[in-house]
Amino acid sequence: MIIRHVPMESVQKSNFTDLVEYMTDPNDRNERVGNVTITNCQSQRVETAMLEIINTQRLNTLSKADKTYHLVVAFPVGELPDAATLKAIEERICVVIGFGEHQRVSAVHHDTDNLHLHIAINKIHPTRYTTHEPFNAYHLLGQLCDKLEVEYGFQKVNHQANKNRSENRAADMERHSDVESLLGWIKRECQDQILGAQSWSSLHQVMRDHGLEICEHANGLIISANNGVSVKASSVHRKFSKKNLEGRLGSFTKSQVAATDSPQKQYEKKPMRSMVNTVELYARYKQAQQLAMDARVAEWAKAVARKNHLLEDAKRAGRLKRAAVKFSGSPGLGKRLMYAFINKTRHDDIAAATKAYMREREAIYTKYKRMAWADWLRKEAMAGDQEALEALRSREASTGLRGNTVAGKGGAKNSAAPPSRHDNITKRGTIIYRVGASAVRDDGDKLNVSRGADDAALQVALRMAVERYGITITVDGTAAFKEQIARAAAAGNLTISFDDAALEARRRQLIQSKTTKERKHGSNIRIDKREVRGQQDRGGDGRHGQSATGAADAASAARAGAAAPARQRHAASVKPDTGKAGKNPPPLARHAVRGMPELDLVHVAERGEMLLQGHVPGGVGQQGAKPNNRVRRDIRGPGRVRPSGAHPAPATKADHGGKPNIGKLGRVPPPASKDRLRPLSQLGAISIGAHGTAAAAPHPAPMTEPQPAATTTEHMEATNRRDLLGSDKTLPGNAAAEKYVNEREQKRAKQFDIPKQMKYTFTNDIKMIFHGMRQIDGQTLALLKQGDELIALPVDDATARRLKLLAVGEHILVTARGVIKTKGRSR
């Protein structure tokens, strides 16, 4: 791991808010910002914490230094510490450099090949308001890195300073921009020849052969190329310093021979060495940059012309106004005041024009900004240029994916289309695909599934691997990852094989276990269906009964006795007190197709859930039906196993569930219902959605004495209103209406001038008077007046907007469903 301090070279440009906004900005990428942590702040919201830290920094008015400390903690490719580990590392880093009590905001970034952590620290102490500048932080952080790498088992990285600042900057330039630096080119091309020179003349000859020139500058030496780029000689190697060279070659002497126009080699800004030919790509890059620079110059010229035009207009207007005041004949004090106002107006116009020009100039610079070679390759690769993508992947800085990876075993690669639009492409050519809550990374040779991978993401990675590398897959990573891969392959029924014998055996074992479970559940489903059919047949005969003859009873008893062993075999799944088995369906179900609510349901918990068709009733998806013992027959009714030769007992009131006027059971329907369909009013209602108690068939109501019809107005209004505890108790806004009515009624009890309030409970169309609207808990209530009463009716937003156009006192019509109709606009 590497811990690096990113200093701000210009104190005026230091801004804690801008830094945190950069750290927490997703930049239109799903796989960029991870966990964001706020420490030592009162608020855990990023916006509030930034304001709190800015206010703390303003309380220190003495320090002129940068008040923000920015750290970057980077990990090698393939190392993905969890959130708890990153939090512990951040805490230890801040304590070591003295910022343990200071306010800070940290964010994890996943959009590059190296997972890295940004830490923005407030250098002002939150209670003492003093500035803390860490001393010797580089060495302290290097020693801490060595210790953390050992404790957490990270890949070890060199933390000793082997390069000077110039060498580090040149290495950073080559790594990030992928363009060769002059310092690096000299090291690779002619460093050994310079070391082997035995005189100043031979040294100058080596320089001329490579298109270079060494000359004095201040107290040292510099090496310059033909294109004007220079570098300190001591930055290339410590032996090239002026002191060391003069100690070996004598006093410095200038070259007496002019530089040649055609050297053997010369330095040019070009891409670093790679495994692919990038000549054409680099030509396209230079052309694109030149076109961008030309367009930027043209846009800047137009912006300058517009600014000069505005400035000239402001000055001309000022001159005209001053001339008008001069010939106005006003007194001296008035002229001075008018001159001052004219000058202020002119200055304001000039300042506004200058500010507009600066904004326009910044926008032009951002639009036509010069791009580095690696950034241009990323842009072209994001646009779908495969040649640019291959150039990124062939860089010397590119390394393969590590950790939990999936790759191919033999076979040619196939550039198959990605499963979804890529989220980002790194500078090493790694494509990041977004798959659900996780991401799949593709470097061209391997696939890596990032943090929080589920079975869906793993199956997508396996399908991509099959399309590109064939059915033989190589899996590298931890044992837990391999187990997860095997389970995902078995669950998805993927046609693949693993080159690891143990992993392949595990996949086959999971598939066999899954197949065995499916077969077992399939046989259980078939057994349940047979039992269900037997129960329906027995229930069918028992539902409509049998004749009262003794022969029929004896035959039914014999069949029941023969079926007893079968019922004992399935005693766990057979419901008690059911009717005896029959061969024919009941009359109601004869020559008819049963609907979905009449079918028995089977719930297999091990399988995945799926959506049902649109015509299936809502109760089908429930776990099961609740038992309803009230619709079962008494144990003394049909279905009871009687001994051979027994006669049926006479039907009593108890035999029929306690219902009066029920005749004995028979096998045929009564004459009134024979050969005809019963209407819905004669059928019993069964609630399918709740699987609860089923209502029996309706019975005639008991005869009561006729009641005289009520003719009073109170009775008519009572019949027109809904029951307050009835169907309108679930209407939207009912709670708001009740709250409003209760509050007004409580006030009415104390004051005599408040009219009676009530909710709208009418069931027929009625004309009322609009009396205004009220807002209760976000719900709009329309107040309607009828007589001396005010009625509260909940309305939606569209109706509320229409009612705002009405004046209080206008007549409106309210339908039985609570819909308000107003008079339309006439033409």
C-alpha cells in the first residue's frame, strides 16, 4: 500500500468544499464512490459537515498556510479491504501524523484498477483552533505502511526514497500520460555512454549524436533537447552533476562544434513502448489536439471581440451621458452627483462585461482542454474504438487482474458483445460492467467480480467467460469464492466445466443434489394430487348425500371399510371427518371445467418464485387455505364408517350443523333446481383471497311483522348516508376529514357561532354550496354547505385545482361516489 500527501501548491486555490465535492461526486458512474465516512463532526451528512469544517477554519485568522490536508491511500491491484479494515487504517494514519482529534471526511473510490481512499483533513483543531502541520510525515507514513502490510497481509511495496523529486515527477508523467519524458529517454538511450565519456569533447559528441546539448545554467549543468525541453543533469544521475563531472573530466568547456541537423537519435514526445503499433493512433491524437487548439483560439477570439464591444459600448454611453450633463445647465452640486452616478454605472458595466468574458473563457478552456495521450485513448475506448482499447491494454504499466478471477483454458478468444453498457474504462484498459449491485471487470484476459457479488453477477461473469474462452473455465481466488462460483454455475444450469478437478466435482455434486430434490418434490406433488382427487371424490358424494335406502348405506359402509387401510397409509395428509370416496363427480362439477379458485395449491419452497398470469385470482399465491370446520359434516353424517349391517340414524337438527328446515340428504337436486343454472344470489360466497371461512348458501330470512314506512325528512337523510363504520372507512383522506370534524366539533361546543361539521357520507347525487377548502396533514378537504351543516369531503390535487377557480357560494353537484361536478365554461 502507498500513502501519499497531495499538497496544494497555491494556497489561494485550496478549498475544502471543492475537495470533498470531488471525493463524493459519482461523475455519472455507478462504480466510483464507495463508503463515505465523516469523523469528529457533529453531523453525519456531508453537506452539513463541510459547512461545519469551513466555519472551524474561519475561526483561525492568524494562519496564512493551507488549512486542508489531503491524503491518498492506494492499494495494489487485486487487494480489496473491507469497510472495517479501511476505517481502522484511516484512524491509525491520522493518529500517527497528529490528526486524531481533527475533523475529516473520507471516501473510497472503485473506478480505477487500484482501490484508493481519499482523506480530507481539517488542519485547524476543532476546539483549540490552532494549526497543526505534520513534521517528517513522509518517513512516518512509510514506516506505518511497512507495519500495516505485515499486519493485514498486504502486498509489500518499497517505501524507501531511491529517486529525487525530478525522477519521481518524470515517472509519474510516464505512468499517467503514457508519454515518454526527456529524463526517462536519456536514462534509457545514452546514460551509459555519458558515464563512459573520458573527456568533455567525447561527452559533447555523445550529446550531438542524440540531439542533445549540455551547457551551464546558474551553478549547475542542464541538458537540452532540440525541441527546447531541458532537464537538470544531476536529475538524470548524481554522477552528472557539475561537481562530479569537473572532478572527473576537469573544468567545464563548451562544445566547439555546432549541433548537427541530423543526429542519429533525438528525443520526441511519443507514446511509451508497447506491444502494439500506435503510430496511426498517435497521428490521430495529434490531429485531434491540433484541431481542438485551433477551435479554442477561434472561440477565444470571438469572446474577446464580444468583450471589447461591450466595453466600448459602456464607455460610449458614459461619454454621451457626461456630455448631456455638461450642457444641461444644472448647478454645480447636481452636476457632480450626476457625474459620480455616470462613472459608477460605467464601472459596473465594465465589471459585468469582464466577468462574463472570464466565465466564457473558462467554459471554452474546459470544452477544448488539451488531453494527455492516455486520457485520449480512454475517451476513444469509451466511444467503442477497439484499437484504442488494445493500446491501453498493451501499455507497460498494465498488469493483469488479480484476486478472485475467472478466465479461459485454451481456445481462441471471442470478442463477444458485453452484457450491458460499460460503466467505465480505466487507463489500463479494464472495462467495468455494471451488473445489479456489483460490477464485473474485464481486462481482456480475465474477468473479475467486484465487491458484493451475488449469484446473478457470478452467472453473468461465467456466461461472458463461456462466450469468450469456451466451456472450459479457470477459476482463481479464495476457497469461498470458488464455492460461490460452483453454486452459481449449478443454480444457473450453465454448460461449463472447470479445469480444477475438485471444483468440477463440487459443481457436479450440487447439480446432482438439485436434481434429486426436484425429483423428490415432483413425486410428492403427484402423491398430493392423488390424495386431493380422492378427497374431492369423497367430498362430492358426501356433499350431495345419498338415498335413504338401507342397501345404499350398506354398500357405502363396505366401500368405506375397504378404503380404511389406504387412509391409514396417508393418515398424515388426510383431513378428518371427510365424506366417503365416490366414483362420479358431484352434479355441480359434472361436465364443467373447474376454475383456478377451485383447484388445490402446491407450494414448493425450494424452487424460485414466478409471476402468475393476469387472469389468476389473487388468492392463488397464498401459502394455503385455513381449515373451516363449520362446512364439514358432523361425524354422524355421511362419510362415517359404520359397521356392516348398520342402518342410518334418522336426520336430526344436529346432523345438519344446527340449521333448521333442512331435509334429509339425497343424491339428486330438488325438482325446482333440476336442469337449470342457479343464479348468483342462490350460490354461497367463498373468499378466495383470505382462504378463510366460507359462507353457506343463503337461507330465507325469518318472517317478521311489517314495519310502517318512515316518511320524515330525518329518515330519508339517514337512508341516503353511508354508515360511518361501513364502506367509506378506508377512503383516502378519511383520517384527515375525521380530524378536522372532531376539532371543529370541539370548538363548536365552546362557541355558539360555529356551524355543525360532519363528513361526506351521502350515497346519491346532491346539490351543495361551495364553502372553501382546508389543508389537514397534507390532505385537501372541500367544505360543502347543505342547510346549516358544513360537510368535509376529501379531494385529490386535480379537483383542488379546479375548486380554486370557484367562488365561495357557488352551487356544485356532488355525485354518489363523491365526485364534484362544476358548471363548465360556456363559449
